[in-house]
Amino acid sequence: FLKYFSSFFNDSGAAGLYSTSSLSSSIVWDGPLGTDSDIKDKQVTGLFTANGYLIVSTVNSDGGYDVYYSSDGTNFVKTLFTPQKLTDATYFNGEYWLISGNSIYRGSDIAAVSEDSNPPKPSTVSIPPIYGGVLASGSTLYLTDKVGNIYSTTDGTTWNITPDPIEVSGQKVPFGKLFKVSDSLIFVATDGYGFYRITG
């Protein structure tokens, strides 16, 4: 399906996810999308795509976040509850990868992802750091965290990590999402430290 999606409060004050098929000067938004039993009128905190699925994170009224997926942009199915906000998602090596706080959720079926019991982390810590972004590029999966580290793997099990956390003026760089420019260039966003590049 070819649609554009956005989340906002409409003129009536209804929160939710909206879609349009055209970005003309007179955009008409359809929505809020979904039904009362899924995402309709819920505050959307994240919107991602992976392997043809639209993945939506919303605020749960009892705390935490609900994660839904859709194959057509109209019907939404809940796949996951996370205590921390979903911040990124991708598809790599036959699996969906979703990151939330210091947790990674993965699985071959978007309807049945589960938390990774052994996520990558620096050898100097016992608890994984807060992750920033995840991106599949060719045969490599990249992952960032908020304490200066960039990880990569070709099989989803064995990880390479930057030799030392990247710092600026003694502060560990909080890395965020990754953006693929080409097969040989990836930009890595940061929280207030500009962009870094992965080349090769």
C-alpha cells in the first residue's frame, strides 16, 4: 500500500494515527485510524516500517506502551507490550528487530516477537545500555546506544562493538537512529552532537 502517515490531534481534539494518499497542497487526512479496541484515539509515540509492515507504538492507559502492526495501514493487531517506548524497528536475516529502552525484541513472526535474553552490551557493564537505533543494511545489522557505542553483526548473534565509547569533551556520545544513504554510507544521529558516518 502507498500511503503517508502522521500522528496528531485533529481540530476536534482527537489523538491518533492519520493517513493520506497524496501530499498535495490540499491534503485530506483520513482518521483517526483503527478501532476502539486497537489504536483509535490513542497517543502515538512511534511509527516504523519493517518488511512491508507498519509498526505503531501507542501509550497504554495503565502505563507503558502497546505495539501494533498492520499490513494494509487500516487493520491493526497488537503484538507486544513494552514498559519503555519503542524507538526503532527493522527487518534483518529473516527476523524483525524492535528496540525499546535497554531491551531488544526479535522474532521471525511480527505477531510473536519476544525479548532477546542476551542483547549486546559493553563488556564493562552487566546491564545493557539504552539503545538508540537499529538498521539493516545489506548483510549487516547496525545498533547504537546512548553511551557512545555502535554495534554490528552479520548473523544476529556475534556482535562487533566500537573498541571504546566515542566521547566528546569527556562526554559519551548518545547515539540515536541510523539512516542509510547508500550501500557504503550510513549517517548516525546523536542527541546534540551532530551526525556521525559509517563508511565502507
